[in-house]
Amino acid sequence: MSNSTRYLNASLDSESESESDDTVAPIDPVRAANVAFWTLLRERLMVNCDSIGVEHLDELAMTIIDDPSIDAQLEGVVLLLPAPSMQRPGTASPYGPSAAATRSNLRPH
């Protein structure tokens, strides 16, 4: 279990505990469903161990789940990469100049 999954589970657990150890507050089923959805989505987004910034996505998701009225924003860089089995060698962009054209533009005329 990843640290972020533990964080999400702890978030649900803390919701079920109240100030007193004698009473247990009911878990909000909508919140539990949202956390479960985020947990599944997160697992699929993080299929590449070189992806970074998932903790920022966790914070954003949990902020929105906890209070959708908050103007939540990412607080750091996130880079999601496809599964290694889905990656292919890079190719030149059909929308940009070729490397050869760029090099020739750098030479003085």
C-alpha cells in the first residue's frame, strides 16, 4: 500500500472517529464513494514509477472532496507518464520545425 493510499484511508478513518473514544460518527457515504473513486483513479494514473507529484493531486482531490466550494488549485508540479509498456520512441512533432531547419536558422547569413 502506497503512502498516499494510506493517507486516503486515514482520511476516511479519521472521519469515523469523533472527539471522544466512546462514540463513533457515521461515515458519509458520498465522501466514502468519492475517496474510493479517487483511490481507483489514482492507481491508474500512477502506473509509471517515474511519474511525480501525486501528493499534490492527493491534496487537491481531498480538498475538493472535503469542501467543493473551496477554490482548490494544484500546489506543485505533476508529471504523469504512461505505463512503460505503452511508451514509444519519440518522433518529431508534425507541428513544429524539424531539427535540421532549426539548426540552419541559427547560422548567420
